[in-house]
Amino acid sequence: MRPFHPQAIDLNSSAHALPPDFTQSQFRHALGQFATGVTVVTALNPQGGLVGLTVSSFNSVSLAPPLVLWSLAHKSGSMEALLACPHYVINVLSAEQTELANQFATKGIDRYAGVHWSPGLHGAPVIHGAVATFECFNRSRHDEGDHIIFVGEVERCSHREQADPLLYHGGSFYTGGLR
Ligand SMILES: Cc1cc2nc3c(=O)[nH]c(=O)nc-3n(C[C@H](O)[C@H](O)[C@H](O)COP(=O)(O)O)c2cc1C
């Protein structure tokens, strides 16, 4: 098989995207039609404090090596810690964890209050009851628009069989189950 060199694609360097003919709200609503799961990304800050936030931008990138991605808003209060931490955990929430999804998206509270978790390989919190967990090395970061795309190299992963995931669509959570 021929190796793939993305930089060799002949993109006309003078070409630009057309300006959007839609409002930010229309864009948001269109994006909201893409149903996703819901994760909580957890880490330790350089002082050993707990960091965590709700993230739905998670996706797979590569099987070999095992890579995943997610994106973090520039304005995120967790940015400094997540840029600095060598490892983080992506916890995929179950249908029973809507409360956690809201808790980890709320500012000014103790997000870990009442949360059951254990330290992972490098100490970052692995949340009990998640349907899957990915313990990642913080492999690379890519600045695009108003977000930073994080690519994680998965060092450990686990999943629960027969557990329903929490789903997110059009700004609402769905817990009905898939079976
Ligand atoms: C379902 C859901 C998905 C979210 N996905 C993301 C995401 O992918 N990236 C992001 O930066 N914020 C996302 N957020 C928003 C953050 O969780 C929220 O702004 C949080 O307060 C950020 O915390 P921080 O400022 O302490 O980092 C999401 C929120 C919800 C409810």
C-alpha cells in the first residue's frame, strides 16, 4: 500500500473558505443534530488537584497506534491544567450519569462532590460506573479556531458490557437505552 502524505494534497494556497452565510445560532443548531455520547475528561493539575469537565467532542482517530481526540474551548478554565498534564482520562458516561454530565459542566461548584472514582495508572480519576474509560497520554495539541484539539494516545481502556450510554442530541440528554 502506498503511504499517505496529507501534506502532498494539492491545495491551492490562495483558496479561502467563503464567509459563512449562517448565524452562529444556526450553526450550533445544525451541529446539535449530530448525536453524540457524553464524556467527562479528568486529570490532575500540576499541584495534584482534581480537574474535570463534560466533553461531547470526543471521537476515535486511529487503531494503531490507539489514538482519540476531543476539543477544548480556549475560554475553558481547565485549559492551563490540561495543557500541562501529561495524562488524562476520558470517562464515557452511562445513561444513569446525567447528573454527573451537568455537574461537570457547572462552574463554581466542587465538581467531584459525591463522585465515586479511583486513581488510574498515573493518578487521574477513573469515574466508577462509566460505560468505557480511556486512560490517555497527552500526545499532541492543535490550535484551531476557538478550540484546541487534543489527541490522546490510549494507554489503558476498559468498558462495561450491556451498559447503556448517555446520549446527547439537540441540546438534550437521552437515557432511554439502545436495546
Ligand atoms: C453535553 C455537554 C458537552 C460539552 N462538550 C464540550 C466540549 O466538547 N468541549 C468544551 O470545551 N466544552 C464542552 N462543554 C462545556 C463544558 O463542560 C463547560 O463549559 C464547563 O463549565 C467547562 O469547564 P471549565 O471552564 O472549568 O474548563 C460541554 C457541556 C455539555 C453539557
